[in-house]
Amino acid sequence: MIPYATFTYFGVLLYAVVPAVLLGMLFRRIRVWILGASLLMILVQYSRGLVAWPPTLGREFWLLCGYALFQLVLVSAFIRIRQRAKRRGVFIAALTLGLLPLVLAKAQPYLAPGSLWGFAGISYVTFRALDVIIGIQDHTITSAPPLELAAFLCFFPTLSSGPIDRFRRFAGDWERRRTRAAWLEDLDGAAHRIFTAFLYKFILAALIKRYWLDPAAAEHGLWATVSYMYAYSLYLFFDFAGYSLFAIGISYLFGIRVPENFNRPFLATNIQDFWNRWHISLSTWLRDRVYRRFTLAALRGRWFKDDRTASYLGFLLSFGLMGLWHGTRSFYLLYGLYHATLMAAYELFSQWNRERRVWGEGLGWRVAGTVLTFHVVCFGFLLFSGRIGPDHA
């Protein structure tokens, strides 16, 4: 069953949410119920059939269980080994092993067509697991108790499509005892996000898809493609932002304040500003865990004569990885490379503009920047959709 996609799912979701709300009213810690509710909803999401009991468990359920157990063992072993041996090779080995299941899942269509090596959400869960490994290496995470780590990896509201939480932030909520004021604040935040999510996903996204996107997809030619570009961009935002708001709102009911994933991205004044507003949990993860680590290592090691080269290659690495993270089809990689080029070009232009002051900072310039950014972003979504490019039939 696809999360947040049908009203049947929301009916089942009440069995997980109502006890969480009641426990919150009593100001009790609900850590045990977080694990219990996650198990219940995972059974629903990854079972065959609807809600029959006992459920017929599909392969995805067992793959998720095996994956979670593998990551628990890996992290526990890395913590113990890291305390005794601080060699970088141990960190690289742990990182490689943590990433391996995702690589195999993405390569499965080429290595073993017709088989299933992954499960819905493996990309998101993998980045959460890697966050723990990197945090241990950087000494920002000193321990990861098995139950807490299992809850973090398998927290059901964000399991299949994010947002991507961080272990240190999650651990703070996991340990927090909620006061009456905190519970009411969580309840208010949940209600606001859930109602907004219904508006985005089931009204705005549905209307755009039915009356604009689907008709545009059936047409051919330049203007039909332009219309499709705008329709797809708006549909993608309202559908994905709606999903994220559902996940965040439900998380709040469990006392877990999952970070926001969107902040009015189409009002961004430049491409850098856009990535501070769109899919924030993914973009900040790539910025902190890939881009900054690569550029810092390159600058310290003096790998390149020009320091800007490190930054440009950092963009290429980060956004190339982002493209592959979405999938191995050529248009996903093309989408990542497109945004890497935009980010490098914007950084180069910003340095040039600081000296020459060609692009101003007034209201008119900001409006022009917003319009320009919106259109280059929409073209990127057109690439992402597969409507144009090497794979388009």
C-alpha cells in the first residue's frame, strides 16, 4: 500500500496515530509505541493485499528487515572498532558497506533483470544510515543504541520518501519528555501540516494532473512540451510537498519534529537559493556530507591549482550523486549534471558580478532573478520527467 495515497491508508493510519495522541495527552514517552506503530505500518505498506490478517508479507518486507538488521550490525561494529582503531580505511570500509545495498538495488535492472533487490524507500533509509556512520567518524555521534537506531532507520512516516532526518536531531526528540505546552505545539504543527498536505496533494496536484498535465502529455510539438514543462513542475511540487507535509505532520504527533522539506521554492531568486528551498533535507545532506567534505579535503590537500576547481567538482560530485540517487536512467543523471552546471555557473557569475556590479540588488533585479530561476528550474524538471532527452521515445 502506497503511503498517503489513498483514504484506505489514512484509515489504517488512525490505528497508529490515535494511541500516539492519547499517550501524548498523558505526557508519557512513546518510544515503545514509535517502534510498535512503525512495525504496524511497515506490515501494511509492504504486505500483499490490503489489510487482511495475517498479512501476506512480500519480498520487500523481508528485504527491509534484513537491511535494517545489516545496518544495525554495521553501525554497532563500526562504533566498537572506531574506539580501538582510528584508521581512515575502517571508515571507508564502513561507508562502502553501508552504501552497497543501495548500489546493488540501483544496478539490479542491469545485473539481474526481473529480480528485486531493494524496497520502496531504500534511497532515503540508506542516506540516514550513512549519516550515522559519518557522524561517528566526525565524533558528533558517540553512541547509537540499537532500539533508537532501529526507530531512526524505520520510522514509518518518513520511511518511503523522506524527508531525510539526521540521527543527532532525531535522538534529541527521542529522549525528550514533552510538556503540555510542547504537546499542544506539536499537535498544532501536525494539524496545520496535515490540512495543507490534503490541499496540496488531493486538490491542487490532482486538478493540475487531470486538467493540465495529462492533456499536455498526450500532445506533441514545441508548445505542448512547454505546457507540459510548466504543468509537470507545478504538479511535482504540490504532490511531493504534500507528501512531505503528511510525513512531517504525522511525525509531530509522535513527538518527532522532522525537518521541513520545502520553503516556497518557486520564489527563489537564484539557483543557490532554490536548493536552499527545494527538497531541503536531501540538498543539505549532500551539501554537508558530500560537497563540503570533498572541497575541504581538496583545499587541505592542495589537489588543484585553482581553489574554484574544487568547488566546481564538488558540485559535479554532489549533483551527479543526486541524479543517480533518483535512478540510473539517463535523464536522472542528466538532471543532476544540469544542476551541477547551473550551480558552478552561478558561483562563477557571482564572483564576476562582485567586481563589476552588473546585476543589481533592487526589487526589479530580484523579480528578474525569480523569473529566470523559475524557468531554468522548470526546464530541469522537464529533463527529470524524461519527456525530452536520450530515453524519450
